[in-house]
Amino acid sequence: MVIAEFRFLHFGYSGSLSVSDANLVSKIQEHINQGRRQELF
């Protein structure tokens, strides 16, 4: 079982997520990485 906590500040929204599903964790990490890439360009 994977438990991960994400803290985010994006477009003025802030919060934290607790996720215990490994597939969901990897999807969220992908979205975060894509968001960071888009912000850099």
C-alpha cells in the first residue's frame, strides 16, 4: 500500500491531498509535472 501526501499551490488554490492508491499517486505526479512544465514555458 502506498500512502502519499501532496501539497499544492496552483492558480491561487492551495491544499493537501492524502492518497493511498499507487495508480492515483502516479497520475497525480504526472499532472503536477505537466503543470510545472506548462508554467515554465
